Amino acid sequence: PLPPLVLLLLLAPTAAFPLSLSGRTPLLRWAKANSVRPNPSLTFSHTFPDGLRGVKANRPIVANTTLIDFPLASCMIVGDEQPCPVPEFVEASYWESARLHERLALLLLAEKLKGGKSQYSEWIRKFPDEFSTHLARWTDQELALLEDPSLAEEAVWQREAIDGMYQAFSRRCRNTTVSVDEFRWAMDSVLSRSFVGQIPREREKMRSNKLKDQVLVALMMRLKAKFPTASRRLSLMFPRTRKYFHGTKWSEQLLLLEPIIDMANHRTTARTDVSYDFKKDRVTFKTREDWGEGDQVYVCYGGKPSSSLLLSYGFVEPSNPMESASLYTLENATYALAREKGVSEQTLRERISECEEKGTLEHLKKAIVSSEGLHKGAWSACD
């Protein structure tokens, strides 16, 4: 027989977890059931005229408006100190050796293969079917068109690393049958949609009786596997239990897939604030700028040059303020200018030695130029 509390939670209506937005679509009904609160003035997963999906403002939005807030219990989370949450899918010893991105990809894949039985099914259905624009999915001939050997080399390394993970997973987890394309899809999803969680230490204050905590974590993770609906509702009602259900009680580093906000596209200049309420275990995204009706609402994934955006997300941003280029000819040009100004070879060698001592010569050999101008290290070397 089920414990009374579990039975109560299974029978409790989802309306017990209020959301200011009525469930008009399966995704929004899923959001309501998981206490995810998207702003009703926004349409998520809207297809714009250019064919890209993103977040659309249905009416004007002013600065300091909340775009979405959600409990961490609604996220897919892995931690650096976490027992395997899907032992039926991944061998515990393999999970222990896997890094965070692979762990999250395996968790996502395990949930996707459950189909409609997954508690994340409606959200996962909104993930892209493939990531052909990611550099790791480009052919060698396409990579050659970049005319950037170092970036092409990174893409090949990433492709081979992912395929190497798949081979290791297939070899060590023989009870699980996954195709290489499914594994690549999960890794590409995580690389392009995950957030690094600097949530204030999951460890909090380590209790003296760690053995008791370990037993509690093991029991609650088993409860989550057997009764996902009940455990989800317990996590929402009692936020501090989430760390036990997810098994991240002792983790200091988290990697997360965060619901619905992962549908927002990137713009480097987008002003977005992310805050975490420790007591409620909730994350809030707020915009710090105004958006007009019909505008696409952007968030910032972080200041990244185009090479990083293309490698990790499969796109480049027009007029990217973080764009930079290397000037390999600046060193020779500087020496030529010095000689033209009448600087003797002896003085030039002395100046070069000074740059070596200061550590600025490398900036001269490979000067970095961005939208803000020449890197200050290069200016220092030129002076």
C-alpha cells in the first residue's frame, strides 16, 4: 500500500500549484503542473518570419518585468557529487566517471526514451529534432570553407569526443540500446541549452550525520523513480526536499536544463538579470529593457565571440560586440615603423627584451582586435 502522503499527492489536483497563466497548450499545462510561471504577455516557441523560433512579446513589456520564474524541481539537474538518478539506463560506475555535460545528456536521453511517460515529455517535445548547424555536425568539406583551421580543428575534436563518449557508453552500459544519432542529439542539446548552476552551495552546512543523509537521499531518489508525480509535488510543496530527490545534496557544481526560457534566443546586448531565491528554491529571469509589441525578446547567453557561438550554438550574431580578430602582421609592422623612425637595431632589441620581461610580446605577435579596438596588451607592447 502507498504511504498516505504519497497517495494524497497523487490524487491532489494540479490546481494546487497555481500559475497565473491558464493552460492553453500541452506545454503550458505542463508548466502549470510544475509551478513554472511564464509571463502571459509572451509567446514561447513562436516562429518568426525568418523561420527561427523564439520568444515573442504579445504586448509592450517594460524594464524590470519578470519573463519567467520556476522552481529548480522543474529542471533537469545533474551535480558533481550525485548518485546515478537513472540506474536502469546508466551503470553507476559509468555515471561516476562521466563529466557533467555527459551526465545531463544521459539524463535527457533517458527521459526522452520514456516518451509520454516522462514527467518532462511536453517540454522535451519542443527541443529541436536535429542540430545540423552545429560545427560538430559539419562535414570536413564544409569546415574547410570556414578558412579558420583552429576553429575547424575544435569542431573535429568536439565531434570525435562525443562519438568517443558514445562508444564508451555502449561498451560499458550493454543493457541500454541507444543509437549514435540519439546520443549526438542529447549531447548537442545539452551543449547548446544548458546553464551552469552557481546556485549557492548545494552542500549548505554539512550535517554531522552524513550516513543518515546518504540513506535519505537513496530512499528519496528511489521514490522519485517509482512515483515521479508524487515526488515532484513534494519538491514543489517542500523546496528543501528537491536536493534529496535529485540526489544533489552534496554537489557544489550543477548543470541544468531550465524549462521554457531555453527557447529564448541570444543577443549579447540583451540586459537580463537572473536571481535565485534560496528559501523557495526558485529562479527568476527579468528583463532590464523595454520590448515593443511583436518584438522578439532576447536573453544573453554570455559575452561570446562568433567562433564560440558557432561552435556551441550553431549561429553567429550580426555586429557581435564580442567579435575579435588576430593580427599576425602587427609585430613586423611595428618593427618596420621603428626602423623608419630611426630606432637603431640595438635599441629595438632592448625594447623587445623589455616586452618579453613584461609579458607583452605575445600581444604583439598575435594582437587581438575587437569592436572596442586594439587589445590594451598590444597597445602596451607598441608603446
